[in-house]
Amino acid sequence: MLKILGVKIDNLSKKEILNKLECFLNEDGIHQVATINPEFILQAQKDSEFKKILNNCELRVADGAGIWFAYLRFGRYLKNRFTGIDIVQEVLRIANEKNIAIFLIASESGLSNWEKTREAILEKYPNLKIQGSNVDRKDAQRNLSAINCPIVLCALGAPYQEKLIHSLKLAKNDKIRLAIGVGGSFDFLTNKLKRAPKIMRKTGLEWLWRFGQEPRYRMKRICSAIFVFPVRILFNK
């Protein structure tokens, strides 16, 4: 584990991450998983509540080439980068194999509501039990106290999804075992957005692909990840 600008990130291989996810499903309590990228870390510098929630997650997975760069900067080697959509696909596989129900939380203003996401998932896993809700991400906590599925996938974007999952932990829901903030993953499942070619993902250029698909939406985020974050890391002691 390494702290980057005060935010903890676990350094685990893909196999170790998957083993932890399966263990979480067999343990009592809600286990919160965050996929942390440079934007999360920069946001955490301005939002102390968000930083505290990230550091208290049961698993903090590195997402983004910037995290790999930060590990190198501090003399460490990052074993694995695991994006939100990659984790979602693995969790869906596990849920299907073990016959575990999942709950989808989608943004009312997002590209992919939970119903469309459910349809897309059922094309691959027709027997998977899926429930869900579309919520206003700034006021999402009101109607989610009765979730009775062991797995929750929350696609509200940071910091809303992490704060919502944390509120479920505080409410001590005794049904949920694994809750993950998955960002824009639902849009990939519904094919509203296309994933970058593998070569771009492996070389850390997926941001360029996503900028091409959503230039107006991505401009500020990419500037933060590509310029602001590396400068903060280079001058951090």
C-alpha cells in the first residue's frame, strides 16, 4: 500500500484483487471498493470527507496510468491497474457463477439508466438476478435503505458514489456484502461508449480515446489527470 498525496492505494495483483472480492462476499458487513484514479486524488485534496472515505475503504484499487507514474516517482512498482469496467465485468462473472443478486445504482441524468444496463447484462448472463434504481446523484440516499442484494454497483461518479456507499455502511444494511463505485462503467456495458483498443489501454492512452468520444465533458478532467496531477506528484516530497 502507498499513500499518494494522502490517499491510500493498495498494491495488489489482479489475482489478489479477485481473491479479496470473493472473500468479501463471504464476510459480514459492507465492504467498500474504490477504483482510484488521479482525479479522485485531486478531488480528495479539496474534500476532506471524500479523502477520509477513500482511506477507510476495504479495498482501494489503482485505476489510471497516472497512478502507475506516481508509484514510480516514489520508488515503487505498481503490480496492476484495474479499471472500473474491468472490475464490473469480473464481479458480474462471479455473481453469475455463484448465483448472487446485484443492485445497480444509476444517475437520473446519465447516459445509461439501470433498466438499460440490466438489459445489457442479461444478454450475457440471462439468469442473473438484477434490481436497481435511478437516482439524483446529489440526493441519492433517501430511497436506498431497503437494498437486499449482496452486491451493489454504483455509477454516480466521484465523490457522489463513494459518499453514497459510505452512507449505506453507516446505515448497517445487513444484506450488502460488496459495494463498488464504478463511474462510467454502465455506459460501456450499454455500448453508449466504446472502450479504447487494447494497445491504448496497455500504454496508458485510454484517456485520449475517451477525449475523442466526449471532448467537452473530458477536457477539464483530462487536464487535471495529464497536467495538474503529474506536477503535484513531481514536487511532492
